[in-house]
Amino acid sequence: MRRGLSRLIAAIGIAALAGCSGTEAAITPPPGVPDPVGCGSVNIAVNPWSGYSANVAVVSYLLEEELNCTVGTVELSETASWAGLVDGSIDVILENWGHDDLKKKYIDGQKVAVELGLTGNKGVIGWYVPPWMARTYPDITNWRKLNSYADLFKTKASGEKGQFLAGDPSFVTNDDKLIENLKLDYTVVYAGSEDKLIAAFRKAQANRTPLLGYFYEPQWLLSDIKLVRVPLPNYTPGCDADGETVACDYQPYDLDKIARKKFVDSGSPAATFLKNWKWTNDDQNKVAKDMTQNGLSAEDAARNWVDANRTVWEKWLP
């Protein structure tokens, strides 16, 4: 998944994509370029979570096997991925979690990027405890009760306050300000990566140790351990607009794709394919679990999914 496989470029035809609305890209062959046009190269940003890696595995496999594209991948944080759309090092971000500020900057302002449609995945971010805690302390899922349990969550890393365990520092998060604005006696401690966050929740459930932390879906772990969400004050549109005063839960996300405008305007069949690509949380979780838990390489995990879902991915082809 995190390497590009060089392949010969074959000439293929382009099917023009029908018009679209808003800022979402329409893909047509560029003026003066004869039809058919080859796929060429596609550079994909790789953000640091397993669901994103599953996206890359399947998309890369089909771009190479079905369209004879040359796929390159670059490991970047979410924000750095957008900067790559400016310098041309990145052609597409496969899973974008909101980032209205970056859309305003790069799509509306600099006009170097375009929306490429939804991925089909529903994104949820929130605060969670392992299921044993919800059974043992039924009111721990009431955020107003969290201060009464703060001592339970103290660690060496959190000092005199309860620990709130976050994941990778580059992930979308409001947790520092949520803790401050909701007047909770906790401090954020970063696990450092998705793998370490998952390991912490696994250990907490297996050993019945206290843990309150950041988690999200789609995520394959939730099929193994039914983490219990701690609802925060209800999200309403705009309640998180000011990062300094945010005091509401995370918004639900319809995850989308972002592409470099010049890549889309080139008329590449890869751009059409990426616009058409759309799958479910279950699809992503299956591939991610094969890659992280079942010992499969990204290529083998992608091949398994592709072999079992031909009627799904054939609709993505130009």
C-alpha cells in the first residue's frame, strides 16, 4: 500500500463524467488532447490511520490492475497533505475529515484543489470508555459525572488530574479545549499513534483498567471491542466554529475526497475513477482488519476485497 508499483502505461479511453454541482469537480478531457489518453501517474497522500490505509490499498490496486496507472504514495499528516496539492506532490486525498478552513484556503481562495465527492464512509469522533467500565460504573457515560471519577483515571503522565488518552497529535481533535470549557478535571495525554491508542483500549478491556479516550469510526477495532461512547453536549451546526470556545460534541462527518485541480482538469481516467469510488464503513473495516490483524499484505487484502466485490468496483471504472 505504501509503495507505488511501476507499470507500463497503456492507452485507454475516457468516459466523460456528467456535470456536478457546487465546488465538486467535473472531469472532462482537456482541450487539444486526443482521446484516448493514458492514465499516467497518480500520487496519493497516505494519512496515519488504518482505515485510510485500507482506502489506499484498494484504490491503488484497481488503478494499477484495471487502468494501468503508476501509483505513488506519500505518508503525510492531514494538513501537510493539502499543502501537497499546491506543489503538485499530491494528486488526491482519499479521506478528508471536515477541514472547512483548508477548503476555504485551497479550494475557494487559491483554487488549487477541488472536492471530488463523498467516499461513502460515515465518520464519528468521540470520547469512549471500555465496555467493562460502562457496566461497572453505569453513570460514567454521563459527561457531567466525569469529575467524580477523575481520580480513577490518574496516571503518572497526567499527574494530579485524570488522564484523557488521545491518539496521534495530528488527528482532528478539540479535546484540550473541550476539557477546559466543560470544566473537567482532566488533561490530554497523547498515545502517539493509532496503533498505540488501539493497544491501550485492548489492554484496558483485558485487564479491567480505567481508560477514557478519543476514538472514532470507521475503525475495525469496534467489531472486536464494543467501546462505549460518552456523549458530550449535543452538536449543533457552528457550535465548534470557534476552537477556543468549543463546548459541544464532534460533528458527524460524511467523509469526502479532495483532489488537485490540475490533476482533475487533465482528464485522466484516474480522476474519473477516484470520483466514482465509493464504499461503506464495513468495506473499509474488512480490508483494514485483514491488513492489521490477519497478516495480509496491503496487496493481498485489496485483492481479497476486489475478488469478492466485483459488482461494486466495476461501477467505479471510467
